[in-house]
Amino acid sequence: MRAFISALAIAAFAVSATLPAVAQTVWEMPTEYPATAIPGEGVETFSKLVNEASGGRLMIKPSYDASRGIKSAAMIAAVQKGDVAAGDAFVGALSPVDPLFALSSLPFLTASIDDARRLTDLARPAYDRKLAQFGQKILYTTPWPASGIWSKDALVGPEALTGLSIRTYDATSTAVMNAAGAKASNLSFADAMPKVKDGSVTAVLSSGDGGAGRNLWDFLPNFAEINYVFPISIATVNLAAYEALPADLRKIIDDAAVATEQRQWTAIRTRLDENYARMRVNKVAIQTKISPAMAHILSQAAAPVVDEWRKKAGPEGAAVLDRYNKR
């Protein structure tokens, strides 16, 4: 009997030795975009950095393609309620939460990555103040390549916009495309793809980055480089979940966020060329210059939308925009 008890004790010790010394905390972190799109790469990078640096004490569990059932427009609410601890969202889709979040999606405001970086830096304190009202803060930002128009037929002239059934990605782009004569629908990328496949949507406003491009080129073999905007996505974290961590884990989160942001803004520098090379291999016809007449129509359609945003965003948003415009 004594030998049996002794054997049990040895077995119990062996099992306990394989268990983690500290209880593991798991955070879910979803995005609606594919793992190969630049926001998806950001989520992957951040999760790997945290998981490795914490030695498994804190595990970030990423998910992609809205597989968690949360799209960008609902991400702030999901993080606020604690349905997920963190998440990545396209900022333009957050305008119903607060008009300020539509800033990076204002049409023809940013003409380069440097412009997008400068606007993001100017707006970040305002973003964080807004997010604090929803019990969260920014982890890192992700820039997108410039938005263009994927279409079934080439956009030869301004008349091609008339009645064009186009997917747009926020209220601002929907208003602009409708004002330009198109028939625009504000759809998440996940919701847009079934309509692209069944032919009810024949154009998509998107950079087509990563997996998004792979989904599009089989159905929409034309891409018009209109340089609509260089928008951003943001990754946020629930403040209560963050503050509940011990100091060393909070530092790991902070360090991983800084490193991920640096990676994202470095990667974007070569992203457009990489995307275009992959698109050409897959027989996408890239139109690098639209007609002056089309550019004029789009510019005219954009002006009142920017004015309307200024009114809705109030003094704080207008102040950020004014500082940005003082180049």
C-alpha cells in the first residue's frame, strides 16, 4: 500500500511539473480582414510578439476574415463590452461611434504614406481621448495602401461611374461615390464578397491588399488607381483588461504595440509595388491614370462631403484637420 501511495505521489509530481507556473490569460483579437492583408499581418505580428515575450503567461488569440462574427463597425462595442479583449478595425467604419474616426478616410486628403503618417500622428491624441470614453485605448495603427476602384469593366471615362454598383467601405466614401453618379453600398469586405461573386456588385473601392486582392481579381479584373485616400486601421485594447495585468505584462503589451506599429509603417513603403506585381501576374489590368474628367467629377463630389464632416466632427476634429492643412 505504501508503495502504491508513493507511486501516486511521483505521478502527481510529474503531472504538476508539466503545468505552467503561472495561470495563462488568453485574449481574443479579431479582424475582419484576411491574414495576408496588412491589418491581418499586424494582428499576427502583435500576437506573436506578446505570446513569445510573455512565455505563455498572456496569449493573444488572433482571428481573421470576421470569423469571430465581429466586423470593423462593431469592434469598439465588442472591445468595450469585453466580448473580446482587443481587436483591429478599419477606422472609417467607426464613424457612427464618433465622426472624428472618419478623418483618415476623407477623400483626397492624404496623397502619400508620409501624409498618412503625419495625419495619424496629429489625430492620435484625439482618437485616444475618444476611445477612453469607450473603455479602451489604441495599441497600434496600420496604414493601408491607397484605395482604388476594382471593376468588372474598365473605367474609361466619367460616364463609367454613372449607375456603377460599387461597394464602399464607410459613410464618407458612400456619399462621394453616390454624388459622382454611382450606386454605392456601404459594406464590410466580408459582406461584399458574396455580392461580388453573384454579380450584384460590379465594383469595389479598396486597395485590394493581400488576401483581399486574391478574392477580387477572379471577378473584377480591372483596377483604377484613383488615389482616393491612404486610410488607416487601429488596434485597440480593453482598458480594464489591460490594467488588470501585472506591470511586467503591461510592458510586454506596450513594447509589442510599438514594435508592431513600426513594422506596419515600414512594410507599407513597398506594399503597393508588391500588390501591383501580384495583380499583374493574375491578369489584372491596372489603370495608373484616370481621365481628367473623371478626376474632376470625383473632386467635385468630395468637397461637400469634407465640409459636412467638419461640421459633424466639431471643434476638435476641425482643429486636427486645420493643423494638418498647415503644411
